[in-house]
Amino acid sequence: MRAVPPLLISTVVAASGCSGNQSALDPNGAPAIHIEHLIIVIVIICTVIWLLVMGVLGLAILRRRDRPAEDPISEKRLTTVVSAAVATTVIIIAGLTIASFYTTRGIGVPEDAALTITVRGQQWWWQIFYASSGATPGFQTANEIHIPVGQDVHLKLESTDVIHSFWVPSLAGKQDLVPGRSNGLLLRAEKPGVYRGQCAEFCGLQHSHMAIMVVAEPAADYERWAAAQSGNAVIPAAPDAVAGQAIFMAKPCAACHTVRGTSASGTTGPDLTHIGSRQTIAAGLVETTRGSLAAWIADPQTLKPGNNMPMVPLTSAELQNISAYMESLK
Amino acid sequence: MTPKDNREIRDTAFDAAELERRLAATWTTPPGLLGALSTVDHKIIGRRYITTAFVFLALGGLLSLLMRLQLAQPEARFIGPDRYNQIFTTHGTNMMFLFAVPVMQAMAIYLVPLMVGTRNIAFPRLNAFSYWMYLAGGLLLWIAFVLDTGPDVGWFAYVPLAGPQYAAGKRADIWAQMITFTEVSALAVAVEIVVTVFKQRAPGMSLDRIPLFVWSMLVTSFLVILAMPAIMIASTSLILDRLVGTHFFNPAEGGDALLWQHLFWFFGHPEVYIIFLPAVGMVSTIVATFTRRPVFGYLGMVMALIATGVLAFGLWVHHMFVAGLPRLGESFFTASSMAIAVPAGLQIFCWLATMWAGKPIFKTPLLFVIGFIVIFVIGGLTGVMVASVPFDTQVHDTYFVVAHFHYVLVGGAVFPLLGAIYYWFPKLTGRMLNETTGRWVFGLIFTGFNLTFFPMHILGLRGMPRRIYTYQPEMPWSGLNMFISLSAIVLAAGFLLFFIDAIRSARAGATASANPWGATTLEWATPSPPPSYNFAKLPLVDSLEPIHDDAFLPAAIGLRVDRRELLITSVVEAAPEARESSSGDSIWPLWAALATTVALIWSIFSPWAVVWGSIPVAIALIGWFWPKDVPEDDS
């Protein structure tokens, strides 16, 4: 069998899970909340202005015309009214500029963030580096960031290829990842949850399918997760997973992917050491299940056309075993 | 006076009928294919330019319908990512470079010489050349698109995505070289307009008697001259990076990816005003005619045009608020971006005051102006929103911005343009557009536009990024996207009706008189459509409204009628200074454009094209400028 049946692919696509809450109007982090307040203020002021202008426009075109148009008194009055309107515009503009400036100051990256995470954009996935802290050594993961709730997190944003933009609207505004530069972004979640985001700068064929999940959890849960992630991959026990590991190492898979604790140490694709523990695969494309893993491995170009993972020819049994192995990498 | 002058044939020597016959013999383009290809008549070239631009509008509109088809449902498979990226890139590039800028310049090519009362545009052969270059650039883009090699890196072509490493093939080069074509043609027209306005105004048309549309085109032309070099440097550097291996934009070799963005937006933001300012001039013209009074605050309007033009160069960084520039510097650009709302607001207030004080006549052009105010004020206010750095970090590169700039560009430029077409159609063709159909066109486009683009604000705030070819079913966007796609059909129906009306009326519309609207600018004091020489006798301008009872005061100039001659006047007072000959028809601008086209397209493939390709260009230019043995005189 060359590929999984199209039915399975369509089922996988239709049943995929995590939407999170990807909305600037549903803020759950301090920066996003500050910005939402500013958005509300500006939108209300602008709506009032628009309604006033429309009111004047309506009156201007529909009013009864019983006075002569060109008499000098009305010209003078027009001058006064127009001047007043321009002065009002200047005052409102100045006020909005100052409000904007103070909000900007409130969402800058603080010097003393509790945690610093490096996010490196690639076509079309997110490579994530956690530095070592205390007893936990540093580690690498992909497409899913875990952060402790209620703490300032400093994201260092870099890119290995083209420009991407990190945007998880429920937590913060966006910031570009520019090759040759390192940008910073303050990320902070006020309550636990999964927050979805996606690349916001056009980055090529699969710009549409470059999502990222931010999992905010209590500090203790976060520490447990980080400790688990920093370790090597679990050694598979189930027979199909054991067989899958052998196939993984023998096929081209290991040339591009790393599974820490094994001979697989490729660096082109995402680190798969704990892929089974991530909520989604292929940068938020589908929920991680054995079925979706099988569909992805069998034919990555149908699910995400143009992405950099080639189709590796596998028999049906090989596909099942590799999927079982991937799923076991919790 | 030399004795030779006695043998010259001056316009003062004949009665009206004989003068018109002799002028027509001197100025009229000969019939036939060679005449059509050689003409330098600004009216023929202007009409050609306008028609071509509207063809590109229709083609770009078809692309937008394809995008709406794909986005109506999540994970739709009508169009794959590769084709979709070509579609949105070509849509944006086409609408900005092949429709919006050229159509505004085209209106100016037709109208400015008539409105300032001269017989042809300055540098008429350059004008012919600019049209051929524009046409060639448009064909380059569209033929590439049809052949599935259309640009796919966005109309902004950010590096490194558009650089040699990530954009294989020739798609990005076609984009960059198409820019060169449109730059050349836009710069040529801008120079013609500036010279026409400064040196060819009818006697007496001092600076404070220039019609507002002409003022707006003058400011626009300066913007073109000052902004285009930035994109010229950018696109040339990109071609060098791609073709000969320079590293202007390669960070690994000391280049800088953000340099591209600075250069692109230093052009790209003034570009918005290059499109918007002519529309402002059209609105002022229409408002004055259909409220039966001059626009309130002439001086303020002119100052607002100039202020907008100056401020336009201090805003470009607001396109880069999330690129990681220093926050303090960004705050400066917040202030400058918001400040441009002041001249924009002043103009809106002046139009409202004019309507308040005047007696509005609700013909189709004025309906489009009212629609313009309703929509453009929304676009201006969302512009204030995205000028705020924190606000922008949430909506930048989302559908909110797609909504914003369509409100600004369609509301701010296309609505006035459609109004202008309804207004000047009689002058362009000699026939009227249908008033009843015009109301339907306005109703459909106004309704369809708002239903299509307003919901995009909400989609953007709810997290939908731009330039995605699809989205996943679990995202809460499919309902609004379906609604938008259905609304786009209403919008498209409005444009379809407009095109039908325009084609039908051009052939069989009611015949137009010289001044069907009772307007007061000079173009209405000559027949519809105007004769090849524009005016039998040049007008004498005594006020901002030089037409009285559909005629102007004729000036006794003494221009020769046996060869093409123009009157040159002074910059400030428009006092007569000299007689100047105006170029005759010539096929050489076409040859020069063809030679340049060959050189430019060849240079996508080989740097040697710049060397060898310049030889035919030089030959064509020698033919173009070959002396005719006509003595210049400047009495």
C-alpha cells in the first residue's frame, strides 16, 4: 500500500482538534488585556466621530434650503465651524497618540523575566529552545510552548530562513522573526489554558499551516513537564513500537529528525524526542493520534502541500509500526 | 520681428471656421494603423491609458473572486497554495501598479491639458512612450501569470522570501522587472504633468486660479518623482542579488533583510497618497459642480494637499511596527501617522461645508462622492487605529488591515474615480452614461463593498491572518468567510453593470453637449469630445471659474497654425512668455519602448542584456530625437 486511503486523510483533517482561542478580543495575558483596553477606547472614540460626521453629512445634503447660499455671514460661520472641527481633530489625535504611547510602555519585555525561551521560525514550523534552569538541562521541542501561569516569559525570536511572525493574540501582540536579528516579546498568561497562534508574516507555500500552541499551566505542572521534556526518549516496550523504532532508524527519517537517546540526530526537521506528548503534529495541523501520525507520514504532501518533508515509501506494516513508535514517544 | 514672421501663419489672421479647419489639419492624427501607433495626442493616449487600466481592474477583480471562492469554506481545495500565492500577489501588484496609479495619471493625461487650457501635454512623445512601456509591463505580468510563472512573493516581495535562496525560478524577477516598467512610465507622466502645469497654463491662470484637480495632480506628480527612486533602488538591488550574486539583503553576508522593507515602504506609503490625492481632486471638482458653488476653503484645500504630500514621506515605518525596531522611534511614526488625519479631516470638513452651503444635485457623480465620504471616513479612522503601535501589533497582517486598506483605496480612490468617470465620460467620448443605470451601479457597489469588506475587520480581530490560502475547520471563521464571498458577488455585479453601461454608452449613449453639467472649468468650454487642437483660441483666465455662459474670454495670442505650437507662460502668474513648438506624431516612441522592453525582459535572464540591449534603445532614441531642421523661435 502506497498511502493511507483518502477517506482516512479527510477524517483526520475534519476531526482535528485544538482551536484554542485565537482572538485579540479574548485576551488572557497582561499584554493582550492592555491592548484590548486600548482597542476598545479607540474604537468607541472613532465610532462616535464617524457617527458625528455622518450626521453632518446627512444634514448637509438633506437640509431645507431657504437661505441664500453665498451670503458672507454664512461663509464666516462655515470658517468658524471648520476651524473648530480641525482643532478638535488635533486634540483627539494628540490624546490617542499619548494613550498609545503609555500602552506601548506597559507591554515591553521586562529585564527580570522568570523564563526565557528561544523561538526559531522555519518554513513552516517553530523550533523551540528551553535553556537549562536549576537541575533541568536545556532541551529542544517544536510547535508547542509550555509556560507557567502568571509569570513573565521573555521570548527571543529568531529565524533560520525567511521572515515569520509570532502571534498568539489571546496572550500578546505579534512580533516578527527576522533572519540575522533577534527580537523580544513579552508573553504572559493569567489563567491556565491552551492558546493557539499562527504565523502572521507571509512566509511561502504553507504560511497557512504554521500554527503554534501555548500551554499555560500552574508552576508545578510546568516544572514536571520541563523535567520530562529535558530527558531522553522513552525506550519503546510494545512490539509494534519496537519494530517502528528499528524502521525509523533504518529509513531516511533519522537523517532529518532527532530522537534523543537514539542514533537519530538529524536537525532539518522538528525534534521528535517527545512528539507523542504534543497536542498536535505538523505545526497545529492535526491532533496527535496514531491515525493522524500515520496519515501524515504516509503522505505529508497531501495534508500540507509543499512542506519540506518528503514522502518516504513504506509498506502498510511499516507505517503502522512507525506510527506506534511516534505515538509512544511521550 | 524678423521679416520671416510675415510669412508665418498666425491664428489671429482667420475667422473661426477657417481657423478650426487649419488647426485640425495641423493637429489631427492621421487615420489608419500607422497614425494610431504614432499619435502623440494626449486625448487619444489618455483614453487608451484609461481603457487599459480598467481592463486591468476587471482582471484583478476576477482574481479577487477566485480568492473568495477558495476562502468561502475551510480547507477548500479549489486552488492550491502555489496558485493562490500567485493569485494574491498578482491581484495586489496589478491593482497598485497597473490599475490605481496609472488610471489616476491617465485621467490627468487626458484632463490636465484641457483644464489648464493648452493644446497638448508637455513632452508628447514621452507620453506615447510611457503608454507603451506601461502596456508592456502589464503584459509581462499577466502573460507570466497565465503561464503559471506569475510572481508568488506578495506585492511587497519581502526578502529573503523573494531572494535567490527561497524564490527559485524567474517569478520574483518578473515582479521586480514589472516594477521597472511601471516606474518608467509613471515617472515619465509625472514629469509631463509638472511641466504642463508649471509652464503651459493659459494666460492669467495664476497659482490661485488653478483647478483643485490640477493642484492634486501636481502634488501627486512630485510624490511620484520623489518616491519612485526608492523602489527603483530596491527592485534593482533585488535583481542584482538574484542575478549576479550581490548580497544587499543577505544577513549571512552582511546584508540586511529590513533594508528592503525600509526602501519598499519609503516608496510604498507615498504610493497610497499617489493614488488618493488625485481622487481628492476629483471629489473637489465633482462637489463644486454638483453643489453649484466653489469648494469652500480653496487655500486650505491646496495647503492640505501639500501637507499630505510632505507628511506622506514620514510615515513608512508604520508598516514595520512589528519588525523589531526601537519602540521610541516607532512612537514618532505613530504621531506622524496620526497627524496625517488632520489634513485629511480638513478636506472632509471643507467638502461637508461646501455641501451644506450649496444646493446639491443628486446625479450619479455626487452619489459616488457621498459614498466616498461614508466609506473613506471609516478607512481613515481605522488608519488612526493601526497607527497606534499596540493596536497594530494585534491587527498587523490580519484581515483587519485588508479591510482597512480596501476602505481607504476602494472607498478613497475607486469611488471618486467612478464618480469622475460618470462626470467626465461626456468629455471623453461625446456621449452620456446612463443616469438610471448609474444609480444601480452605485447602489450595488456601495452595498456590495460594505457587506464584503466590513466583516473583515471582525475576522482580523478574531485572529485570521492575511495571505493564507486556507484555514482549518475548527477556526471560528467559516461563517463570516462564506458571507463575505457571497457579498463579493453583489460587488462584482455592480462592476459588471458599470462595464456594460460604459461599453454601451460609448457606442450608443445620448449625445453630450459641450457642458452638460454646467461646470466652470476650462475643459467644458470646448466641444465633447474636444477637437485635436483642444481650443481654437486659447482662453484668458480671469478667475477660479473662467467659464461664463459655457464660454471663456479668448486670448489673442498669435500662435502659428501651420505647425504645432504652444504658449509658454510663467510659473506663478501664468503671464505669456514664449511660443514653443510641440512635437509631431512619431513612430519612434513605440520602437524605443519595444527596444527597452526587450532589454528589460532579457536582463531577467542575463546581465549582458544591459550592455547589448542598450544598442537598439540608443538607435531608437536617435531616431526619436533626430533634428527636423525646424528653427526654434521664442518671441
